[in-house]
Amino acid sequence: MPDRKIRLSVLDQSPIRRGSNAVEALQESIQLAKLADRLGFTRYWLSEHHNTRALASAAPEILIARLAAATKYIRLGSGGVMLPNHSTLKVAENFRLLEALYPNRIDLGIGRAPGGDRLTAHVLNPSNSFEPREFVQQIHDLEGYLTDSDALGTVHEKVKAIPQIDTFPGLWMLTSSGESGLLAARQGWALSFAHFIYPVGGPQAVRTYRDRFQPSVFLPQPEANVGIFVFCADTQEKADELQAMMDYRLLSLEKGKFDVYPTWEEVRDYEYTDMEWQRVLANRGRMISGTPKNVKVKLQKLADDYQVDEIVIATMADKAEDRFRSYELLAEQFQLEPRNTD
């Protein structure tokens, strides 16, 4: 059986390293977006996080505009906008404006998680009830604004999202459990499964999504991808270093330490307890690391398990050059078609 032809995309959380700052992190995002555009990556998605000193991406819609202006071909999008944090009308207008500026290059990925703690989510949107049915209503309202609905008895009779344009941003539902996959199928949206958050049940969730998909004005047939942490390096030793730092960071997150960004020197001699090591082993299901050929084999298997032809890759590293190098090696190994972006 021939290898599945895989498209690669980027998920950028704009990490802030120890001793660095948000300004430098955002400049790195600009550089990485340019590199991904030149290397032939399909999409470049930006996350939404709040109340943390370790990540700089609090407003993906603003960063999307900056990166779209700095690139030529790659699609820019949110991975994602945490819809309960926001006014639905404002999200619709933000992404309509982006789509008007950069037609057919914008993705609107929607998530239900708060992107931080509940107190911060409440401050962002005091009317947020955290009820699933309200999220579903927001999805219906978002569609109404994007399609210029005139449905009687709704707010859409009198309120329209501007600017009014003839195209839509690509609509993606983000999920790490599969529940939102059912909503994506019913609404006719594309689906992205966050394997890097929860590496269990994803292939079944994507199969169920495909089986239940209902075509829509946004998408005629099901489309899905999978996101995962990847660390690719020229040597196994370097790949092991990158993985060890992520082992420590994910464990720290589970302990409620959200602003830990370790260096290799800090984690090299750390002795895990038996319980901690079990969590490390479990979390390794959320990532793939190694030299280029080994990583390609593992990513091909992931794509086959999910029956998708696109993988969204998130890479964090202690040094920017290691992070950039990982994406360069992946582009070379998967034979992406480079673009002339001069």
C-alpha cells in the first residue's frame, strides 16, 4: 500500500522562553510563518490563551492579520478562537474583515474551551454560562452572521455582520473529545482533532464525524485533520533533548504550573517519581519525536489511523533555531513543494 500523501500545517502558540519576552516571541511567529509559507506548508494556525506568562497569543485575529501581510500563499487561521469568550457578532466581523483583506486564505477555527482558567473566561465574557447549549446557539448565530441570514424572529432580521462579502473563511470545529465533532458533522464544518491535548479516541471521533456529515453552504463534503506535538532533529540526541523538555513542561502543566518553560540543563538531571514517570509515558502519546525518517513513519501511521491527509504540527523548543530546523526537516522529508515568496 503506497504512503498516504500528507499535507503539513503549523499550530503556533507563540511560546515565550525563559529570559525572553512577548515582543521576541511574536517576532519569532512572524519569522516562522514566513518560513512555513516558503517551505510549502498548507496552513498556519494561531492559538488563543489567556492569563499566562508563557504564551503570547491572546488574540489570534490580530496576529493573523499581521502574518497574512507578511506571507503570500499559506492559509492563516485560528486554532482556535474560543467562542464562549467573545461576542459572536464581533468574531463574525473580525473574520469577515480578514477574509475581505485576504480572500480564500483565512480559516476560522472555533473551540469551546476557555483557553485559560474559568475566572479569566468570566472576565473576558461575563455572560458566559459555560453551558453547552449556549455554545451551540453561538454556532448558529455565527453561521447566521456569515451567511447574512434574514431568519424571522431572530436578531439576524436587523443586525448584519460587516463587511458583507461573497466568500467565507474556512470554518473548522476543534475538538479533543469528539463531542464537538458531532456538531461539526451536523453543521457541515471541517473538523480538527487535537491529539496533542488528548490522544485517545480520535480516530473513532473522526470516523463518526465522516459518517454523520451533512453538506452545507460552507463545505460540500467532510474534511478533517489532526494536530500533534512534533520534534524532528538531525540527530536522535537532539530529538531526545526536545522531547525531555516537553515531558517536563506537560507534567508541570498537570501540576498547575502554567508558566514553566524549562531548558535542557534544568530537565537533564531531574529525577521523576514513579507516579510522575507514568504521567510522562502517558503524555508521550501526545507527541512524536526523532530523526526525519523515523518521524515520517510515525506521522504516516498517525494519518492512516485517522484516515486524514493533513497533520497540524505544534513544535516548542528551547531555541528558535531548533524549532525552525524541525519544520525544515519535515518539509524536506515529506517533499513539500517550496514556494517563491520573494
